[in-house]
Amino acid sequence: MNEFNSTDKKIMRATFRILQKEGFAKATTKKIAAEAEVNEVTIFRKFQNKNNLVETTKEYYLQILLKQLEEIFDFNEDDEIDDYFQKNFIELLDRSDKDFRIVKIALEEVREIPDKKQLISRITDTVINKLEDFFKLQIEKGKIRAVDSRVLAGMCFSLTFQSVILWKIYDKSQDVESDQIAREFLDILYNGIKA
């Protein structure tokens, strides 16, 4: 991650707040300067233009989130499947809502600019790749039957994304405890849905 001085970070924090409140189209350098309590000229001197500022800001916050997701979904060879998933759910739920605000900006960006899906794709790829590696290892160890590890990773990601990340970024609270969600998910994953 690039090194930024305190003024750079102050401007990027202000940009991030404005993007959350108003979206890209309404985020002007004048509003960002006022929010950051800097002169608008400072923004242009440091970031050249609004697009560079916005892209730098999104990349900065995305890198923070991707690093956190890498850590959450990282695993050791001897991790048990149920422990691994329970740990993932709990760690995601324990993150503050602000950790996921870049996801909300990425989702809004996709809606505003349909051909610009880079942010959300990178978040998705980070988690799915970690899950796929974990499942490949479990298949090699004979802990789960030979299934397409990418499909299984996608299925687990979609549940994780829907039930944890989207709840957090849209301030929805779940009606059940995170331990219960993890146990129910693992039961369905292991035992299927057939009676």
C-alpha cells in the first residue's frame, strides 16, 4: 500500500465519507475540501483531479478490507472444517460496520456504472480463492468427498456475503446469534437438506 502523509489520509477519509453519503456523481472536490478542512487547491496538488482522488481512496480502503478478509479466511493445514467456518462467521460478525463500507461503495458503483465491477470482483475473488484452497486441502485429506471445490467455495461465499457482510453494510441485524448461524450452516453443509 502506498505511503500517505496525514493530509493525504485526511483528504481520503473525507472523500470516503462523501462517497458514502452522496455517491461518485455528487462528490465534488469542493465538498471534499470542505469536509477535509483543506483548500481545494491542496486536493488538486496532491491528487491532480477528482477521478484520481476517488480511485486512490477506493484502492486504499479496498486494500484494508482485502487484508482483513485474507486474515479472516486464512487457514492452517490442521484446521477442522467446522472450526474454520465458525471462526470465519464470528470474525466477520465481530468486525465493525465501518470495515465493510467499501463494499457498499463498490455495490453503489456497480449500480451507477454497470461496466465497472472491479472493486466488488476483487472482494469476491479474495474470499472465494481462500475458501477454494481450504476445500481442496480438505478433499486431499479425505475430510470431505470429492466435489468441485470452486462450486463449494462459491456456495459458502454467497451465504457468508448475504448473511454477514450485507447485513453489516446495510445496518440490518440478524435475529439469531452468530454461533447459531454457524452451527446451522455447518449442519446443512454436512448433512444436506433432505429429510
